[in-house]
Amino acid sequence: MTGLLRKLSCKENFSANEKVIADYIMKNFREIPNLSTRQLANETFCSSAAIVRFTQKLGFEGYSDFKTKFLAEMMQYIGEPKEKFITDKDNIDSIIEKVTCIAIDALKDTRNRINPTQFLRAMNYLSVSEHVDFYAMNNNLNLARMAAENFIMANKYSTVHSSTSMQYLQSYSVPKSHISFIISRTGENRILVDIAEILRAKDSTIFCITSEANSKIARLSKVIFEVATSDKMEELGPRVFTLGAKYVIDILFALLMSKNNYQELKKKEEWLKKNFRY
């Protein structure tokens, strides 16, 4: 299920009236193409203004904009296989199919969550920064290393330390000209929250990749990239977050590359191929 459909299904932070609207839309999606704002308001016992406010709360300009996106996502959703849990009854073919669907859904869900404005803000900060310092724990360290390597290839010098103590020391002594990039699925990792608070006290510019836009780390950040995740191991759990986070990193890498002289980058790659096997 993609981002907008998940929001309508979960109804998190919805008022009582908004829950009624969301339920009606999800249960009667086939009627939505022919329903005007007034007709939907009549069906859900509210005002046309309430419908417009609800769609704006979801990030749309109005009901028409919302309806176009909702119907596109719903048509995609009803055309997909519903059972994507991996079980002990699966054979190799069904596992390949389910893993493919999970990966595609993770990217589509993340695409629906991310805001292009956040990338523009990020590039404004990156264009004047001298260095990017990455902070991550456990499996996310691999993402941080990959991101740092990519950024260096795009001429944005980066650092990532594996040890917790070095990450603490880095945050304590970070120059103001550096960007601090935190990767945390929950946004609530105790160590990374501590580091984020240290960085915030030093007025460091914090970016974060997380699945929780209202988490402690996200609230301390200036640029937030919200990506998909899943709490269910049978849906590959944290791997969904990894796919979404890598997608965001790839977009940032592409944006950085687009600002570079390709001839110079080609010379760097040729030098690497000549001197190293990778």
C-alpha cells in the first residue's frame, strides 16, 4: 500500500470527522471519480470546506488535486497481488515475485513521502558546505559508508566513523561549516538522539533520513527525508527502510553530480580504474 492510501487507512492524527471522510473514500473509491466536493460532503455529513481542509492537510492544493493522486494510487493498488508476506509455503518463484513487489512498493511509497522541496533545501545547504559528516548505527552504517563514498565521488568531502565514541567526539568538535547527516529508521535511537542534541546545541545543520517524520531526531533536523518502512519481518522489515534510504541517497548523489564538471569527474574515474580494482 502506497503513502496516501496508508495515511487514509491508518487515520493517524485525524479528527473524528476526518476519519469518517477517510473511511468513506476508502470504502467507496469507485464512486470518487463522479463525486464533487459538495456530494462527498453530503455523503460524509460535513461541509465542502471541511473536505477541502482535509485534502490540504494531506498535502494537496484541493479536492481535485487529491482525487487525481488518490485514484492513481488506488488503481495501482487493486492491480497488485494482495498477499506479499513471505511464508514457509513459498517456493522460489513466489519468493522472487514477493520480494520484487516489496522492493517496488518500498520505492513507490518513499517517492510518495518525499518532498522535492526538501531536496532543494538540502542542495542549498550542500552548495555552501565544506564537508558532510554521517552518523548512523548498526546496519545503517553501511548506508552511511555508501553515501560518503558517493558524495566524495561527486566532490563533496564526507566522513563516517564506525565507533560510537568517535561519532560522539565528531559531534562535539564539528565545525559549523559541516553538514551533519543522521540515518535512523525510528528517529528515536538513544545514542543518535544524544548526538543530534549535541549538534543542535552547536547550531549544526542536520539532515536526517528516517521513517518517522515526527521523531525526536526529525524535530531537531533542518532537512527531513521521510522514507518507507515495515515492522513486519515477513515483509522484509528493516530492508524496506534500507531500500528507501538508498533511493534518497541516490537522488542526492545525482543532484550533486549534476552540479559538477563531467570531464573532471571522468578523469577521476579513469584514475581510479587505472590505480585500483573496484
